[in-house]
Amino acid sequence: MSGLYENTINQIQTAATIMGLSEPVRKALSEPQKIHWVTFPVQRDNGEIDIFEGYRVQHNNWAGPYKGGIRFSDNVDLDEVKALSAWMTIKCSVVGIPLGGGKGGVKVDAKSLSKTEKEKLTRGFVRSIADYIGPDIDVPAPDMYTDGQVMAWATDEYMKLKGGSSKALGVFTGKPLEFGGSAGREQATAQGGVYVLTKYAEMHNLDPKNSTVIIQGFGNAGANAAELLSAHGYKIIGISDSSGGLICQDGFDVAQAISCKVEFGSVMKCEHTTLNYDAIKSQNGVKQVTNEELLESECDILFLSALENQVTIKNAANIKAKIIVELANGPVTPEADAILKGKTEVLPDILMNAGGVTVSYFEMVQNSYGYYWQPDEVQTRLKAIMEAAYEKVESVKSTYNCTYREASFITALKRLENLANIRGVFS
């Protein structure tokens, strides 16, 4: 083991020690059940053939079919995919849905692909893993640099290979609404996190109208979180993306910021999105900052919605936020966690971003029945699941006097241990 995967297993082992998890379950969860490592050809637009490398790691299926995204990134490697697959096992378990954990990826510079090349890449990868996935086996979803369109191509290719029955439609989630997708999927990750934060605020007397928020990462999750938080009365004083960030103590007009990001592709073009910008410019002003400076700025709540390993041993001591919300996977390293303990409350990724996989589960159910829910029904069901999960974690945290991350892992591991016993996994 090394790197990200080692960190993930160490998190599992830490929680396992606190709760006294049985040794067989510890060992079983320390390694994925299956690893599929494939290579496949894709013809580029210039006629040249390139060979691409892809992975599908199936970590654990005691709770149900493997579930997890597919990412297209030049940073994809086996260590990363193994780590993310283990996270998915824990994430599905902590919210109590009947799914296990899996993850996939193709090593490619996604930004260099034309639309035609991206479709060919998608279909080629699906052909390589088609025998290992299915609605009752392993159900992939979108992840980094993949989206509803990619899921539509993937589903179409699978149906061509395996037959076009309505049941096969459930092999991928995150599909467009017109092709079996679920209402609420686009906002699900952010919405799930906001449902938990709202419940946390109620239980800990946190007043949204007197709370400032900085959001690192202004993609789908971060922008949706900003919109939802603003509607609850939180003041968004910082936003950023890969190009840098902006701070304004008087707050941003979130709708304008999102519109600007879509139009110009960068929040650094969005200085005009502050409330009463001319007045602010002569008072607090809009300050351009680096992502590093943004993370260390004063605020009540810091949303981490970008990439893993953003708060590390190097900057953890400089974090001034009272609460960190992890919408991205693994944005706080274990070493940073230790530094933040007792100083900053960390609401962990495996709980806070589980809204995405929960609505993916809803999509699977709807595909299976051929009956689709209205948006308000999706939200009602999502809210109930996320709040119930948080309340369990809060109870476990109190029982074991541990962090929210440790409590989330313990909650998940207790369910997995119970499932292993009920199923007779070790008989």
C-alpha cells in the first residue's frame, strides 16, 4: 500500500480500533475484492491510434452492487482508484443505502479530447469492462471530467453489447433526464451536504445569517453549494477555482458569480459580482488571492469543493475557519486532521458528499421500476436519508468521544460488520 490508498485504509483502521471491529472484517476491508486493469485503442481525429489504460476497482459488495464514479484524468492511477473505491464502500454504508463501493478511471488528459474522441474513449472503455458491470453487479456514475453525456454514451454502448432491455438502462447513473436520469442529480452532492449542515446548525446553534462562508472550487458542487447556502442566509465571502480566488467581506451575489463563471470560465473575471460593487471597491474592496491564501482566510465555514490534499501538514495550522465541510473527496490529509482536531470541526467527505450517490441510488430504483419521481419527492427522500445519517453519526461521536470523521467511519463499519455477520460472509 502507498499514498492515497494507504491513507484511506489507515482511516478505516483508526475507526476500527476505536470501535473494536472484528479482525476478519478489518482484513476483508483492507483490500478490494476485484481489480480490473484494461488497455484499449482509440482512433484520434488525426487518424492516429492511441492506447489508453483504464481501471475498475470493486472494493466491497456486502451491502449491494458496487457503486462509484468513472473519471477521465491524466492523474488516474491504481492507488487513487483503489482509495476512491474504498471511500465509496464507506460512503454508501454511512448513509445506509443498499450499495457497495467501486471506482473507475481512464488515464487521459481529458481537456485535450475532442467531443468525438471523448465518445470513442467512453465506448472503448465500456467495451473493456462490460463483462464486469451491470445493474445488479456494478453501477458506475460520473466523476471528474465525465458527465451526463458520457454516461449516455456509456449506457448506449452497454445496451448494444448486452441487449437494449429497460433493465440494462440502470447500468450507469447520472444520465440525462431524457435517458433515464433522476431529477435532482445535478445538485445532489451539494444539496446533501447542505441538508447535513442545516441539521448541524440546528443542533449546535449556528446562525446562518451571522455566518460567513468561503468556497474553494466553483464547479458543479461548489457553485450549487453557494446557491443553496445563500438561500439559507449564509454570506459567501470567498470563491475560487483553479485560476485563483476572490475575497469580499461584504459578500458576493452568487447568481451573478455563477453566471460569470459560466460565461468567462474563471472566477477571476467575476469581481463585478459583489453586492454594491462600486461602494465596496472604496471600502473593503474585492481582493484577488491565491488558492493557498483563500484557504487560510478568516471565515466561519470553509467548503472544500475542489481536489484531494488541499489542507495538509503545511497549512493546517494556518486554517482559521471554525468548520470545514468536505464536498470533495479527501481534501484534508490525515496529518492535517490531527492538527485541526480541537481547533476546527471537520464534517467529512464520506458523509457530506454522499448526496450524489444517494440520488444515484434513486436513479437505479427508478430505472428498475420504469417510474420516475418528481423533484420534490427526490428532495424529500434525500433530506430524510442525509438527516438520519447525520443523526447516527452525531450519536456515535457522542458515544465514543471522537471526531466526526471517526464517527462516520464507525457508523459505516458497524453496518458492514452487521451485514457480514447476517450474510455469513466468513462461514
